[in-house]
Amino acid sequence: MKSYQVDNNGYYGEFGGAYIPEILYKTVEDLKKAYLPIIESDSFQKEYRALLKNYAGRPSSLYFANRLSEKYGCKIYLKREDLNHTGAHKINNALGQILIAKAMGKKRIIAETGAGQHGVATATVCALMNMPCRIYMGATDVKRQHMNVERMKMLGAEVFPVESGNMTLKDATNEAIRDWCCHPADTFYIIGSTVGPHPYPDMVARLQSVISEEIKYQLKEQEGRENPDYLIACVGGGSNAAGTIYHYIDDVDVKIVLAEAGGKGVDSGLTAATIQCGTLGIIHGSRTLVMQTEDGQIVEPYSISAGLDYPGIGPMHANLAKQHRATVYAVNDDEAVRGAYELTKLEGIIPALESAHALGVLPKLNFKPTDVVVLTVSGRGDKDLETYLNYKKELK
Ligand SMILES: *Cc1c(COP(=O)(O)O)cnc(C)c1O
């Protein structure tokens, strides 16, 4: 049987691997040997499950969206990751990785962040576990995401503004890797999505897989069957999507629909639609699709949503698209914002701008009345209120 999971060498088809500097070889090799036995151990499972339940607030609810369903002529359930502590799915991964770091005897945590959401999740779990934490963030993003910077600082993290390049996520990532190279023995690098060198994409997917584990029994309870007809999620690096599809990936009767950020349009030059516009390259230690020029310079991505403007894509998702296991749509800024207003009006839920891209897919699909759809709302929209208000003027 064809499998869409990672192989023994860290590849999903032709994508993945670990393209890292020599000096990190041992550190990454240690992690590769350690992560599965740790994740599968009783002590990890006990502590992780307890934290997911009592700290993060899981299980997140699976909510039947009545009025939204009526509008699209099918049965739509929302997987409410927006209800988690810190407001998104990222806490699932951060909690898991800090427990792995502790189990490996690491003393210090580093992370990079773009919009600041992963930085906040990491700073949160470092406060919880009393671990020193340094967050790398592009200086441009530090200015743009002032509130998240203050949150991280209040949580006790040191935020390091990166002044090189465009001073955004890619530059923060380079700096985090540099730090890791200098302190490979005592430092654990918490990566926030299904990206980076093997074993990170698989490790993050496993830590997020609690999402589909819950969908299975929640849908069984409410709908009498475990498998929906459609799973829909947005993709930046791919972690909330990976969690949503993890336990369904080999059930080919379950259609997988992914929404990447089209920005102003895939042909506009202002886009983050990596699967449509990217070419094979290496980014962040992984071989995957990359938004790049012909001579391999990273092209700065654009999206209205700060959490989706990553110039790469997780190797798992690049492969799912290539094998036609997933259907990928580019959802433009205006389509996403419309989706967010629609959900707010119909269901009283203000979604994150990232999640709004998943909602923006609904008008593109032709549903049958009997279709059961599960759409993951990856985060809440409080952080995006200003953008929503400003953009509403443009939509009119
Ligand atoms: C970070 C983020 C995303 C994008 O990251 P993935 O790894 O693709 O899930 C999506 N939604 C929210 C709310 C986020 O914070």
C-alpha cells in the first residue's frame, strides 16, 4: 500500500531529508534516535496528555455549524483549535517539544517566529517549565507584531530582533540555526510547524495528530461515523493541516482539501501560494517547494495573514499535492476576509486570518447534501481585528 508518511530516511516521496551544517549532524541524529521512544513512552504520554487536557483545554470541541451548513448545502463541522490556551493549535506542538527537550536533558530553548504566534506558544511553555528561552524574530516583524513581542517578554522570554536581510521570518530562522550551531549540546530548537530538517516534520505532525484523533471519536459520537467526506485546513508550514489529516491520511475515501495563501493572486507577484508557485529547493534544512528566483534566491512571500507567509511548505504537504492525495487551492486575501466575516455573522465565531483561508475554500467546492465536512479553525481572530476592520473598507 502506498503510504504518505515519512520513510526511514526522512523523506516524503522526493521531499524532506535533513540538509544541515556538519556541526549539527550529531544533535539532529540524537533527536532522530530519541524522539519516537520518548513520544511513545508512558511517562511522556502521561504528562503530555495531562497538560493537553488541563493546561491547553483539550479536547477542543467539534462543533456542528448549522447556519454555515445551510448556506453550503452540506454538513459542516468546525474543529475548534481557536479555543485552546494561547488561541491556536500551536500550543499542542510547543508542549510536546518542551517535554521532549526535558527528556533529552536540554537546558535552554530557542525558537524563531514570524507573526509571533509560535514565539508566544514557546515562551508560554518555557514559563510553565521554567526554562530559559530566546526567540529570534525579524526586526520588521518585531515592529509589526508589537503585542506578541510584549507577550513573549511578559512570559519571560528574551526576544532577539534580527537585522539581516529583509528582517523577516527567513532571516530569523537563519539566526536561530546559527545559535543552534554554537550551542548544539545544551540547546533545544523548538520549530513551530511541519518544516525543518527530519525529524521535525514528522515530530510536529505526531504532536498535532491529537486533532484528528479527537475528530475520529467526536464525529463518531455526533454523526455515527469516524470518516468525513472532506477535511479542510489552511497551510502555512502545514502543522494544523497535518494534525487534521494525520489519522485519515491512508483513508483515500476522505478527501483532503488544503488552502494556501494566494495573497493578491497567484499571478500578482504578491502571494504565498508555495505549492502553486514554488519550485524544488532547500529551505530550513528540508528539500521541498520553495518560492525562489531562478538562481535560488528566496522570494519574499506576501499574504494578508502573517501566519501563512512562509516561503516554503512542509515536505509532507508538497508530497500530498504531488501525489494528488490532497487538492490545494490558493485562497486570496479578499476571499479569506469574506470567509471570516461570513463565519462571524452566521456562527458568532471570529476566526484567525489564517483559518479564514480554509473558510475561503467553501465557495470553490461543490457539496452534496449528504457530505460531511470537517474544517479546522486553527486559531481565533482577536489578534487580527485591526486587519479585518481596515480591509472591510477595501472590500466595499
Ligand atoms: C501559525 C498559524 C497557522 C499556520 O501554521 P501551520 O503550521 O500551517 O498550521 C495557521 N493558523 C494559525 C491560527 C496560526 O497561528
